[in-house]
Amino acid sequence: MGNKKPQPASRREFLKNLSSGSALAVSGMALYSVSSCKPSSEEKTTLLTTDGKLVEVPNSEIEMLEMQSVSPEESRKGIPGKKFVMVVDLAKCKNARKCVEVCDKHHNLTPDRPYIKVLEMRDNEKSAPYWMPKKCFQCDNPPCVKVCPVGATYKRTDGIVLIDNERCIGCRFCMAACPYSSRVFNWGQPPNVDQEIAYSPETSVPSKIGTVGKCDFCPDMLRKDKLPHCVTSCPNGVIYFGDEIEDTVTNGEETVRLSTLLKDKAGYRYMEELGTKPRVYYLPPVNRMFPFENEVQGNSES
Amino acid sequence: MRKYNGNLQKFETRREKDLLGHLITTSLKYKVWIAFLLLIIAFGMFGYYRQIKYGLIVTAMRDYTSWGIYISNFVFFVAISLVGSLFSSILKLNKNEWARPLTRVSEIIAVAAIICAAVIIIVDMGRPDRFFYVIKYLRIQSPIIWDVIIISTYLVISFLLLFISVLPDLALCRDRLIEIPKWKKRLYRITAINWNNDPKQMAMLKKVSTILAISVLPVAFAIHTITSWLFATTWRPGWDSTNLGPYFVSGAFMAGAAVIIVAMYFMRTELKLKAYITESHFDKMGKLLVLLSLVYLYFNINEYLGPAFKMVGVEGEHITELFVGKYAPMYWFVQLGGLILPIILLTFKNLRKPIPIAIISIFVILGAWFKRFLIVIPSLQHPYLPIQGVDESYLHYNPTWEEWAITLSSFAWLLLIITVLIKLFPIIPVQKAENISKKAVEKILQQ
């Protein structure tokens, strides 16, 4: 669905009207029925326009429409009353890499520079290796935000750190400042840029050449009360996601109390001593569910 | 077109003839040199055109090595710009009269280097089209903003220092030079801003130059300290150090002194200024370079000994890579060839003669440039979390031809600015300060 030719003008205009909010009240139900997790189909949905006409629109275009809902200014505020938090259970990860794949797909990334990396870690020679899925830690004391000269990257009230590709000047100071190497740069023109979609920092697409990108906790999904793509795609329930204020996290299968989970399983944050206060916790790789296998085997199995 | 060969021009004194001669005659060598510089600049422009067209993908920088030779070159330019303050402030306030003839060239180098530093930082930007966002969306807590503020301040002060040092001679050029094209006459008339060696003007000039000499010093220290903070405010191995400010500043003074020595050598031979830039100047500069290098050596030991003793985690990996790893040849070239050997060699009087000291200074400059490479690049290749699951090209950094072309052309720009300014303005004060004041007194007596 990448390089689509422009659609007929009338339908595009209709979509633009939608985006300005005029018809959202009528079409709201229809929009919510479409999950962007599903592969795009040629199915169509009938919608009512402002001037009272019924129009058939392919679902794939509605998906795009959902993406362009939040402007860069709005995206600075955050979702009210929320403090998002993630817990990664290292005991469950077997490097299935589904999170990486689905993240690459939804953020339009090439496999050579993903937002999520599953790292092969080994704390010392005697201890066993383990897999460590690593995203942006969405730090509460974010070094990247501190160094940005133009406020192109910012901390929101809901705890998420986002990047505005329309403001980023590409100095890459944030990349040097991030101790976790979470940030990637659009060194060239990002692949398959569909210019029909309006850019939003909440979706990070279409990302812009010469600017920085990173894992964004998928705020577009969170706005719809859905989980980030990496959480839902994981076959082993490694990633728990939730709200610190509600004190609950879920991996899509089980919902648990955040404080209990961290207490019982000795949750920790990576390199606490840096004082960055990450919003991503890890559960130690003890009693592992899978034997550690090297990368090639892990890939072929999944 | 009229030919200006200097036949009609008459000078009052030998000094005037020697020091103003190059302003009215243009040698073939000069033209070839300018053409050569323009050629390199054109080559770099082509590289930059490709970078604008395709993005920073044409460079070898990738997600881990996210800063490359543009940034190290930027640090280098900022470093050599400090030499302006060395002469206009430190040596002047300490009443080192011998250094007086070198003040102008040091200010010219400072101004040229600061301009090039500003340009190269724009070249490094992923979105140079958004340059003015730095002003529009300015956030004062970013060290980049501090750097922008201090660099522009230093540029203004350096420019003023250059201007006030050359002002009396601009008036002299206006009054004395006849056989020059109209645009040059206009240039001298405008830039001399009605200067006529009036005692009031003299007093004011002296006051202003003292104020500037004092005020440039903290700014000069700040400019390179803040540049070091671009690194020291992060957690990277080799950057996460409280030593970085003085380490950068001392290295800058050393590099700047070496640049002045090379400039002195070429001015002396090309402009035939042997009577004005004497062997004694080289001797004194040699001693000064040894002193500055020793200070830098001290901060180098501070910078490496602690981490090398402790060998903590990535900091230890970084040190290993510098001392015995991939970057060891460059590291030891820089430390031995660009720092320790020059210190030893320059303690010999015979090696402080113009030719040997110019060669040694070129090694110091090369060492200084590669030192900045070693400060910027290896640190980025040792993050806390291992580099895995990325394209192979992300693991190394070998600058592409576009990067080298742009870097070389930035040097060509630097040399072009310096050459043109030297060609346009008297590089050594034609009127000695005491002569000017004597004339002024005579003038008053006549009235």
C-alpha cells in the first residue's frame, strides 16, 4: 500500500472534510470498528458526508484517516489522567521478534534501523545469556528532551516522550545524549512515504528526511483505548503495558496490578544510577520459559 | 582594464613600502592560489549539493556514529579561533610587545575560523532549511543554544578587535594609496570611518581596545568550554568528564599557536616580511607553543589516566580501543607526533628557526584535527547497550568522499577568507602606536 497514486479528487476532499472533524460524529462508530492491526483489505464502509450524501470509502483509507487525527500542537499535551508504563518480562522473551516486525510495519521502518531492538545480553561470563527487548524508555528525566535546542522532542503529561518531525532541525544532539541508543535518524528519504497522510508526532508517520525518530508507545492506539502494537503482537506475553495511576498493566492476556508485579518479581529499571527515571521496567530473566537459542534458530522457529 | 604595477605609487618610508606593497600589486602566485582554493570549494559545493539532494545518507554517519567529521571539524575551527584572544588579550594585557605585529593575523584567523565553524555546523544539520527554528523555538537549557549565543558574541568581539587594530592603517591606506582601483579607494574610505589620528579618536581607540581585550577573554574561554559541554553533558565514555572544559581550552590554545606559526611562515616568505616577522618571533612563539603544549599535556593525562586506571565498563572499552585497538595508530600519532615530540623538539633552539618550527607546527595542527576526530567518533561507538541487529555499515565510520570534500572545502574557505583579508588590509601595523601619538602631539602643537 506504499506508493499509491493519488485518489480521485472528490473522495480525497471528503476525507479532508472528515479530518477537520465535521463528519466525525456520524462516522465515529464506523471508524472505531476498523482495527489497524488487521491487514488492509478492499472492504468498504459507507459513511455520511456533511451535505447528506452516502459515500463508500475503502477501509484502508479510513485507517490513514485515523492516523492523521492529532496535530503536532495537540500531541504535546498528552492523554489526560494517564501515566503510561511498560513492564518487560525477560523470563518470557525468546526473541520471536514479532514486536519488531509489527513496529516496523506501523512506523514504516526498514529492518536495518528498527525502533525496537531485541538485544542478546549477558551480564557476565558465568551467567546465562538472555534476550532483552528494548524500546524507548520514555524517561521521566529525559536527557534527550533536556538537550533539544528547539523543543522538537518533549515530555507529555501522560509520560510519553515524542518527537515532532516538523520541528526537528536534525542536530542529533538527542541521539548523543540518549544513554540507551533509542533514537534513529532518517539519514535519507524514509521508504514508502505516502504523502497523502498528514504527519502526526503520535504516529511518527510519515517520518521526514533529516529528522530523528524513536519508539513512541503508539499514542494513536492509546487514544483509542488500545494497546501498542508490540504488546498485542507478542506471542509470549512478554510486554505488559498500562497506567501507573490505575496501577494496572496488561499483556493482552492477563491484567495484573503493577505494584504487585514489580514487588513479586523484583522489577528493576535499566541503569537506575543514571537518574533518567525510565518508564519501562524489566522483570529479571529468572526461571526462563524458553532455553536460550541463538538468533538464527530463534528466527526460523518464529 | 588598467594595470596596476606599483610604478606610480610613492611611499614615504621604507616601512610603508614593505607593508603596503602587497596591497597594490597582485602576483600570479596569488591568483593561482585563489583559483586553487576556489576549485576545492567548488568540489565541496558539489558534495554538499549531493547531501542536500539525498540527505545525510551520503555521509558515513549512521545511528550509532551519529556525529562525524563535520562535528570534529567544527570543534577544530572553534579551537583555532581562540588564538585571536591569545594575542589580543592575554599577550597584550601582559605587555608582550613582541607579539604586537601578530595581533592582526591572529584576529583574521579567529574571524575566519568562527565563520567556518558556524557554516560547518549548518552543514551537519539534517534540516538546514530549519536553521532559524533555533531562534524561533529557542530553548535556553540546551547547550547548543548556549553555543550559538557565545559563538555569535565571540564573532562580534573578534571582528571588532580586528577592526580597531587595523583602523589607523585603513586611514593611512585611504590617504596614501593612489594607484588602486576605485572600489578599493571606496573600501578604504568607508572602512576608515573618518579616522584622522585625532587625539580624541586615539584616546577612544585605546579605551575601546582595552575594554575589548578584557572582555574577550572570558568569552574566549566560554566559547570552547561550552563547546566541550556539548559532549560533557552526555553520558558517553570519554565525554562524561569534568575535565573536558579546560582540556578543550588548553588544546585550543596549543592548536591556535601552531596555526599562527604556520601563518607567520607564509606571510614572511610570500609577503617578504623578513624584517618584520623575525627569527626572534619564531623563537618566542616556539617557547610559547611549548608552554601551551605542556598545559595541554597535563589535561591529557588527567583525561585518560583516571578512566584507564579504573577501566569501568564502556569507559574501559573506549580506552582499550584508543590505546591498543582500532584507533590506536591515530591515537598514538596524535599524542606522540602532535604533542609529545613537538614539546621535546621545540626545546632545542635550532628547531625554533622558521622552517623547522613551521613543519613541527603543521604536525601539531594535524594532531589537533585528528584529536578532535578521536574525541567525537570513538565515544559514540561505545554505547551502554551493545550494538546489535543493525545494518553492518552502522558499526564503522569511514567518512565518504562527500564528507571529505566538504571538510576540505571548509579549509579552503578558511584559507580564502584569510588570504583575501591579508591581501586587502595591511597585516602588520604600518604606523607604530607610539608614532601615531607623536604625530598627534605635533598636530596639536601646530594648531
